[in-house]
Amino acid sequence: MYYVFFNIQTGEVARFSDYDDEKEQRLEEIDGDENWIPVERISSHEAYQWMADFLTDVVAPKDSLLAEKLSIALMGKGAFRRFKTVLYGAGESWTQAWYHWKDEHLHAAMRQWFEDNSLTITEE
């Protein structure tokens, strides 16, 4: 499991996993400091929906064969891995289109998270 925390005073992000040797020490440090707030992960349901939306909104209008392959890839267990495998096999332009799509959605989710936590974003 991954843990992500955001320091509302410094803007620092702390990220570590269960496999981190210093996990317990880092959690204690963060737990004792009110400036650190946990960052919620994107749910697998939402991440799946992004892939499905990418398929219908971006791929299907331009390449029906790839859309069909991706649709099949999204069925059942292992959908995330199969989606990426099919997408990588479709070429660099589709892979880049996916990552651009995903980045836009991640940025929107981050903005919403900041808003939900009454935090201000300053862009430079």
C-alpha cells in the first residue's frame, strides 16, 4: 500500500509504501504534525472510468478496430494491464494521447482535492 501526504505549510509531498524501511518512523513524524494531510488516491472505479471514457471519446471516433480491442481489454479482471498492453501495441501516438488524457484528469482531480480541502493553488 502507498501512503501520500501533503504538507499544507511547505507544499512538500511525502510518499512511501509498506515496503519502506522507515515507514513507521515517517508515519509517526507526520501523525504528530497538523500541517500534514493525507492525499486520497484515485479509486480504481474512477481510473477505470477514465479508460472507458478515453475509449469512447477519443479512440472510437478515430479508430473503430482499436476501440473494439480496447473494449475487449476492459472486460473482467486484469483490465488495467490489458488496456495498457493493447494501447502500447497500437503505437506511440495512441500511448501519448492516453497519457495526455490521463494527465488532464489527474490535474482536474488534484484541483478538486485542493478545493475540497480548502487549499489554494498558486500557479507560476
